[in-house]
Amino acid sequence: GFTIREESIPEFRRRMNKILSKYPSEIFKPKILIDAELSLKDLNEDLLNIIEILGPYGQNNPEPIFVFRDLNMEHFKLPQSNSDFVKMIVSQDGRKMEVVSFNGFRFEDMKFFKPQLLKIDLVGSIRKRFDHGIPIMNIQMIDMKLKVESPFLNEDGRFVAQILRKEHNVSNSSEIYLDDVRDFMRDNLFKNELMKKLEEPSDVLMLVDPRTKYLILCDEVLRNIESEKRLLILSSTNLELYHVYNTLKRFFGGFMDYRNSMNNGLKKGLNSPVVFSTLPYFSRYSNSFSNFDSLILVEPFYYNYESHFTFERMKEFLEWLEGVFERILFVGSVFTDKRALELERIFDPRYVVKEINRRKEIGLIDLRNTRNKMEYIENLIRENETLVIVVTSPQKTIEIAKKLGKKFPDLFKVGGIVLYNEYLDPSHMKRIENMLKKNRVKVVVMTPNVVNVPLQDSEVNVIYYDAPRFPDELLTPVYAVSSKMVVIHLLFGEDDVGANMELINSLFPDRSRILQVWGMVRNLRQSGEHRGGENEIAEVLFKRGIIYRKSHLKIFMNILKDVGAFEKGYLNGLENSLRYEEGVLERHLVRRFGNLLVESNTKEFFKFISDPSCVTL
């Protein structure tokens, strides 16, 4: 041992970490020495007698340690309060065995899952206990490795494991799910006459409902990939573009790429068959897209809000596009009849297709500003209702699913509560969809970019837990559900709408906020108290409530570097920043849509959901 002054501990820790960083992390993980690998059928009285003969055990004579692999979990009893003791029953090839553990914290997340779905590799010692004078053999567990055997995951347990480990990033597969795309289109009765219009080589304007919109996009992406052509998908807002990107990722995975102000990637090139881009990014780097064959403009009605895109400039822009791309497709779901006429006049397509399959059986329960959302949802579950709970982030799907799992463990154990978001592997999504078709699921917690929810119940409740940020996040879930009747429950409130606006202001800051951050960054860099490192600056701005998340400092730094603020020593020319240009429409859209969510009465809200062509933003 040694003595050290208290004020020297941070420096001692830094130096030790620096020394230890030279070694691989594996050498610091504790190792358990295994004497032998056994199966449950190897456990008998003769083996136990041999182990007892080798005793007594102590520091100089440790008891034998064995590993058991691929044990089925039959039953487990979670620890009581103030206790770490766990007792479970495992089986293998018809043989059952009692296992005890004094590490109860390791089992906390297992309460969410049906024991029969779990498998474990187990390390422990063999013991004997007496129950009413009868000797009983058991295993005292030292460590374990948990695995999942689920009817909807089979050999791959990553889906459930992401809840167990709270991991949100599931690697994308580069495989293209052609059969899934075709199944999706066939199941949704993709009409032959609509297909014929899509086969036209000329420009086409498609004014459709949200479900048909994604059928068209799937067909167009598939058509281009199969013919080895390159496709650019363009939107004037990041929100809409990213929504479409995450929806199509379900089918096309690694064949897609995304480009905007924060994800430039021009140095490594635009090599993917399908590239998504914002209008400002495309306008600035248009020469990089000269080798693309086709273009899809998504939700063209939003383009009207690009302040610099006057009618004349839009016509000029489109004429230029027609000289670059063999084919241009305009696809939108949110428009008024007046706006549709404007689109036809501006875009001047060869064909105009209106294919609006409005939901005819729809109900609306307006409970905006509900105080206790979870209590309301729990009551619906107790009434045996089928629910689709819509939240705005994948992380939130995990949070809500875990809360409901704790409240309704039996329903969770049998797979009656599932989460469904864009971070799941496509194969996992496919299996969840199969569960939905078989009516095995009562509660789906999902993000709004899930486009296929094939629930077969005659009536499904779609619950908006969070406030949607733009029209697609409101409309897509309603049209994604396959059931005949949809009852919509609005639980979000003004605080949720305000949180959306605050988030967008951090992601796409306005002039006043950029000036505020610039002043603070400059002062922090110049002060002797702060060295001006980005992590340190982010911590200060986050604590003062100027940025929504620490990671958002990168956005401000991107803007400041884009306009050369650090080189010049002053800030001007914000209109030259690509991120700032993208943010003009983003903030406008979220603010106007937020006002619609807050100010619309129930009748107006119902009309908008049942007929998207009624919205005016």
C-alpha cells in the first residue's frame, strides 16, 4: 500500500489510466477457471460423492467449478426486497435441476420475459442440501451468460437483448429484402393501374394517401435497384426526408445513403444506388449528383415554403432538373385541392395521379393534455383492448415497453407487448409482423415511421403518447394499421409540442441562438478559466440551458465554421451556412404544425386525420 494526498488523487487516477490504456481491456476482466464441462445428465450421486471426498474445500483447496451450456430456463423466482437470493429451475434433455444464486441483481431484466424463451450457459459448483431430511442436489451459480430463444427470433436474440442490455444500435444488414417488399405491396393490394402509371418514363405527379405513398416509393426504389440505375430522393426538410429514409430502411438497408449539412460525405463519394438529400444540400452540391438517373421529390407541397423558391425560380429549377434526370416523380400525401392545382401548374408533369384511399371507419378520442398517460394506457390494457402506442424516438419505445412489462409481466412474457422501431434488424421486423398477423400481440409500442402494422383485430386503438412534429408522423401510423376500424387517442399536450419546438431550435438554431452561442464560445475560448475544448464548452452551454443536448454543440460549431467565424473573429453571412438554410423551413414547419395540434378543435383534427388534403400549414 501507499499514502497519497487527497488533492493528488485525480492526477494519480489520470496517470494510472494512461498506463493501463496500453493494455487490452480483456486482461482486466476477471477469469473463472473451469475444471470440466458437464451436462445435467452427468449429475448423479456418484459424482457428488467424489466431489465430497475431495473436500474439505478452502483457499488452498478450491472446490471444483463446472460449466453447463445451453440450459433451458423453466422457472425462476426473483429476489425479494433486501435480498439477492434467486432460485430457478433449469432443464436439459428431460433432466431438471435446481440452481441457486446470491447475485440477484443479474436477474432484474429477466422479469420482462417468459422463462421458456431464455437459455443460459452457467458456471457453478455442485452442492447438496436437505429438504425435510431428503438430500437434494443443486448447482450454486457463480456466473452465467444469458441467451434468448424466442418464437419470433429463433436463433437470433438481438431484438430482446437490446432491451436487456439497453442497446439502441442494431447493425443494418446490407441485404436487400426483395421478397419482403413484394409481400408488402401484394398484401396492400397495390393496384395494377397505378403500377402502369409508375412505369411511364415521363414525369409523374402522385397525390396519394400515406400508405400508397410508401408503396410507390418501395416500387420505385426496387425498380431502380433491379435495373442497376441510381436514384436520388429529395425533400426540402430533414424531418420528412429522415422519416422516409427510416421507413424504407426496413426493406433496403445498406443500399441507401443519407446526405445533409451534418453528413456531407463528399470525400468518400456518393456511391450508393439510392441517396437521400435535402434540397439545400442538393442545390449546393448538384454537380455531385450528375450521374444519377431518376429523382423523387417527396412531399412537394413543402417546397412552397422555401422563401427563395419563387414560382419563376422553381420553374427554372425544374427545367434544369429535367435536363439532368431521365425521370422525375413527385409524391405527396399532404395537400389541399388548391395546392394540388398549384403543384400541377409549377411542376407541369406529363401525368397526374390522385389515388386517395381515405380511412372510412375512424374514431377520435380527444384527451390532449392528459395528466397521467400511463394510467390511461394501463386501463385500456386491462379492458383487453388492442393498442398501438406511438412515440417519437426508438429510445422511448424501450422505455414505455419496459414500464408496461413491469405492470403486466404475464402479457409481456407471452410476447403480448412488443416494441417496433427503425433500429431493429429487418429480419426482426419481419418476425414481429408475422406475430401481428397471427393476433399474438395486444400492445405495439412503435415510432411513427413504421409503415406496416398488420394487426388483424377488427378494431385497433392508436394512441399518440408524444406530439408528432410534422404531418407524416401523425398520418403514417393511422394508415399503417391494417384493421378495419381505427380509434385514435390524443394524449399529448402543449408541453409536448413545446418540447418538439425546443428540440428543433437546438437541431436547427435561429439567428439569435447562434449569436448567443457564438458569444459564449468566443468568451470561453478567450478566458483563462476555460481552455475552450468542445467537450468543456458543451458542458457549460448545457448547464446554462442554451443547448438541448451536449451533442448539439457540433451543430453550432458546424455553422460557425461554415461561415468562417473563427478565422474572421466575427460572425456574419449566416445565409451562407448550409445548416442555417436547412433550418428555415424546419422551424417553420414544426411551429405551424405545432400550432395546428394545439389550436385545432376536435372536429378539425378529425377532418385532417381522415382526409389529409384538408390540412393548411
